[in-house]
Amino acid sequence: MDSAFLNPEFWRHLALNELIPYWYKNAPDKEYGGFYTNLSRIWEPLEPWSKYPAMISRHVFGFSVAYLLSGEDKYIDIAREGVDFLLEHAWDNLYGGWFDLLQRDGKPLETTKSIPLQLYTNVGLTMYYFTTGDSRVLPYICKSIGIQKTFGHDEEFGGYYQALNRDLSVLDSSKNKHAHYGYVGSLLLNLWLATRKDKILDWECELTDITLERMKDKENGWINGYMNSLDHRWEFSPYILDNNEYIHIGAQLTAALSFIRLYQQTGKKTYFEEALKLAEKTNKTGWDATGGGWIEMVEKKPPHRHAPFTLVQNWIQNYGCFLQLHLYHLTNNTEYLDRFIKSEEFWHRYIRDTEYGGIFAAVSPGGEPDSDDRKARPWRTSYHEMEHSLLNYLYLS
């Protein structure tokens, strides 16, 4: 099967020539340190100037990947500057944990400890540790995880809370994606690769088993916990809009990928079986076979119509592509490889910003950029596009 997208060097070249140079030039806040939270489509810094440690760390991830792909010291140097900013300003030396939000100069602005933000602050630091072996960062990652396993654990009903106050008392007792299968897929899989510690692999399995027992929709097979939610007693609250209940496709891709990669780390066939069932359902309902885009939302029940307001989010497109590549490697079924190529064709044709460089965070199913065309904003950094390039490079090599 002949396609440029199957050439690993295509992805290395794209990452180092079309993606990371724009971030390297425009993302660092050279006056106060760290990285700007908001950049316009033409890469100009925008208000508000506050900074999320998790977004700084996601850039640390992106620049660490650039170093892995290039060997150029300038990339790991700028990643290290981001790490220095985090260690100096973002850690709560009184109670422990990462602050949710900082002022531009690094002073705490929001002192809560919400799990998505704790998680992603550790994600970039883990990739940096994997890349450099810098002994400063691993203790912070481990302390943060320790807080989640103790203060964030629900001793009565099981599972893990969504947010803590500064003093580590419970702020939000709901049970959602980021505290369970999202924690595995985004952090623990890579942390195990960096440390090979059995206790990390054990916790991956614990969180995944909780996900399958408590968060799986027994009727339709979806994995709940993103957009929809569960309270501390595991009571389900659907995501309803215009009298229709929707499921988030990105959450299904995240779950399927975490199950597959955990299967690869443990050899437990149950995880692969669950991944394959979820992947087949998601492939049939969440992918636009005509256009090639991965749809954000579908109706929960058959016929699983696409939501009329749906977008093709860059990160969801990335995960849709990578899931197909994983499935092909595990099954040798060329149907997955064909879907990978068509999905990457959509990404390359529409999600790249050929006028100003970099990519769009989201486009319509027909390829029109979303009205919010900022290059950077909360949850939008160099992370997903550099992860996309790295994983494609590795799995196609």
C-alpha cells in the first residue's frame, strides 16, 4: 500500500519543519518564563496572561519530543526552562500538589488541585524525565500521584475523586475520565516505560478494572466519564442536548487506546478484547468514511447519528488515526491501515494551517476552520500534534 503517510520520515520532517518551529519561536514568555497560554492564529500573544501549569507541562512534552526526533539541544533546553518554571512556581510547598492556575509571573492564582490539571502537569514532566533522566522531576511526579492515591481515593464507594481543595480536602467527588482510564492513557503508560516499576503497572490495572466495572455502559458498550459524568456513588448523569443523549468519541478513542497499550504492557488478553469491542463500535459510528474526519459527538443509542453541532477536533483525529495503526499492528487487517491513511489525509488536508503555519484546533466535518482559530489556548498546546508525529514515526519505523 503506497502512501506518504506510511513513511516514518514524513512524520519526523513534518514535526521538525511544520510544527515545532512555530512553537519554539512564539510560545515562550521570555519576560516572565513559562509559555503563553493564548496565541492568535498569526501567533501573537493574547490576554488573559494567566498560566496553567498543565499547559506549560504539555509544551514541555512537545519540546522533549522535538529533541527525541532531532537531537537538537535547543529543544531540550527550552523544555528544561519550562520545567524550571514549574518547579519554582507551580508546586504547593505547604500541602503538596500542583496549583491549578498561576499569574503570569508564577504567583498562585487558583490553589485548587483538579485531577485533569494535576494529571497533565505530570504528563509533560514524565516525557521530559524519560528523555533526560533529570532526577529533579520524578519525586514531584510520585508525590502528586501519591496525593491522588490517598486524598483523592474514595474509601467508601471506590474509585478516585475529580478535584481537591488546596488543603487536599475533597472539592469535587465525581468520578470521571481523567481520574481513571484517562490517567492510565495519558500518564501511567509512559511513566511505566520511564521507570519499569511494578507498582505503576499494578495501578494501571486497578484503574482500568475500575473503568470496566463501573464506567462501562452495559447496554451500549460505551465508556462513560467525559461530557457525561458519575457521582461519588457511581450514579450516572447523561449528556443531554436538544433532548438527545450524546457520547463523546474522543473519550472512546482514549479508552480503547489505553486498553490496547495496557494489553501490550501486561499481556492480559481481556484488555485487548475490551479494546477491540470498543474500537469496532467507535470506528463504525465516530468516523466519517466519506470525508475522513473523526466526529466529536454521536447519539448514544442506534443509529448513533452524528451531532448536528459536531466538529473534528485535532486531538480526536490524532487518536482515531493512532488507534487504527495499533489495530493494524496487532491484527494485520489492512482495513485498519486503509482507515489510518484516509484519516491522515483529512488531517493533512484540513487541519494544517498552510497560511500561517501549525494547525487548527478544530475544523468542521467539511474542513472549515472553527471560529476560534487561536493557535494556543487552555488545553491547546504543542502536545497533541507532537505526540501524533512521534507515535506515527515510531510505529511506522
